[in-house]
Amino acid sequence: MWIRVLGSAAGGGFPQWNCGCTNCAGVRAGTLRATPRTQECIALSADGKSWFLLNASPDIRVQLESFPPLQPQRTRHTPIEGILLTSGDLDHCLGLLSLRESQPLVVYATQTVRAGFVEENAFARTLQRFDGHTTWHRLEPGRVQALHSSQRGNSGLTVLPLLVEGKPPLHFLGFPTPGEEHTIGFIVSESSSGKSLAYFSSVAKITERLCALLDEVDLLFFDGTFWSEDELIQAGVDRKRSWELAHLPISGVNGSLRALERVRCPARVYIHVNNTNPILRDDSPERQIVTQAAWQVAVDGMEFRI
Ligand SMILES: [Zn+2]
Ligand SMILES: [Zn+2]
């Protein structure tokens, strides 16, 4: 399986347009050892020809242009066979609206995420311009599904969606939400090799079941949004703690670094990194801690082959 990181930052990207925190100001000024990042999105493929995206970020246009295998092979064409959404947060699905130029799209999402996107949303009609414009496949947590290729039928990949503790998107606050399946993670497996990838970019709680599943995978992408629970407060940008935003921090007694210490997965990568997170600085003590614990920090353009 080919895996390409198209975007690695949390919502807002790095730097974020309205943020003057130490990281954002430093990366703009060129005074930090850090690399700008677009918002989280991954491309994967079993054969290098049919590609699937995990999430559709607001940066999708530049992300697709950054990777030739995702570009059209003829006048009107895309090698993107499907887009899988982890949640209805805008940093994960707003990019769908940028793909509105009359190209059939296939989107895999839970019933809750699909309803949240299409119901009472006039903008979503731009993806319904003709019969078959957008095909939604329902992801049912706990049920393995094949990912289809329009050319070959079988893409060679299956996905197991798993419900994780999360929260409704911010734009649903004070509004009835269409169901409970707000946040999922994926285990994507390649049938021919038996290799698999776990993708959990938003996780509020690590359960024993999750750890057991992660033991079996070859590559893990995990929620690297915040280093500490009070990171936004320390940075002076918000009053919310990480748990209020449904992200488990990396550090601390209950953090992911410690909780995933015993997981046997041979390659692990923090992704969806918020612009306030000190692990973005290549020479920070926090980066050193995650590196010493055998974690990598995702950066745009990173590739893996499993
Ligand atoms: Zn996000
Ligand atoms: Zn910032």
C-alpha cells in the first residue's frame, strides 16, 4: 500500500491565518526551525493508480496539485476513487465543496456525518448537479467494507471504521445533531499483502479494545493535536482545554504517548498537529521526547510503503 501525507496540520493549518502564537509568528518570520503544514489529508492506494483520500481538507486544491499521481490523466478525469471522512468537522470535509467541478465523486461517511453535511445545507447542492454526481456510501462502525474502484471494481483495499469518543462539529453547537456517529477512525487493509494502516486523527479516549487493534497494524497515524491539556490557554489563544475539544493530549499521565507505549505497531506518526503544539519545532524538547519514544511527526509530502 502506498501512503502519502498531503496535509498534516489540525484545523487552521500552520501557520493559521489569524494566529500570532509563538509557533505561527516564528514560522512566518523564519526564526523557528519548523515547516509550514496544510490541513490534514492522506492519500492511499493499493496499486498506485486508484487513490483514496482520508478527509477532504480546505487546502485540497494545493494538496492535489502537490502530488502528480492525483492529477488527471486526460481532459476530464481524476484518479481519486473515493474520499473517506473521519468526521463532519469543517477541516475534514470542507474540501468536498472545492471538488464541485462536475466530476462524479464517491464519499464514504457515517450516516451522521453525511446528514450533517447534506441536510439543511444549500451549499451541498453544488455536489448534486446531475444524477450520480455524488455517491455516498454509508460507513457502519464495526463493519468491514470493500473500497470500490470504478475502473477495476475491486480496489484491493478494505476499511474497518471504528467509532471513537469525539464530539459534534462546532457548527452544530446549540443545534440538534443528526445522530451519534460523529467521529470515527479507520483500519485500512490491503487484501493481497495483509498489511494494514490505522488512522485515528481525532481521539478523546484510548480504550483497551483500540490498543488491541493497534497491536496488529503495520503503520499508525494518531491524534497529535495537542502536546498538553492546557496548551491553548498557555499559548493565550483560547480558554478551552484539550478534552473540551475532544482531543487527548500527547503528554501527561493520561496522554497518548504513555497510553500507547505498549502497542506493538512498528511505525507510528502523530498527525493533525495544532499550530500551538511545540512538537512542530524541530529542535524543541517535546519533539525530542516523541522522537525518542519512536514516534514521527507528520509533515506534508511524507510517504510510506507498507
Ligand atoms: Zn480536525
Ligand atoms: Zn498559532
